[in-house]
Amino acid sequence: MALSISAALLLGIIVFVLLKGGSLRLGAALACTLFGFTLAATGLAPVINNGLASLAGMISSF
């Protein structure tokens, strides 16, 4: 049985764990989040999505 979760959910969980563990400060997490939102509004968004889909395909083939 394969389990698929969204990359956004997985990254959100990672950020939450890093914040709770003290490895990441709130300011840095907010800056990364805002950078992600602004990057998604640029012309690079389709390239990034295709790259992530390709990476997910490679990982799932193992």
C-alpha cells in the first residue's frame, strides 16, 4: 500500500519540528515561508514544480 502526502504538508511538518526543537527561529521560518510564496508567483514556479515531480518520481521508483 502506497501512502502519498503533499510536499507542502511534509515540509510544514519539518518546519514545525525544527521550530519546536529550537533548531529554527520563528523569524527565519517566516522569512523562508514568505520567500516560498514570492517564488511561487514568479515564472520559475512551473520549473520548480516539474523538478519536484521528477524528484518524487525518482524516489518512488526505488
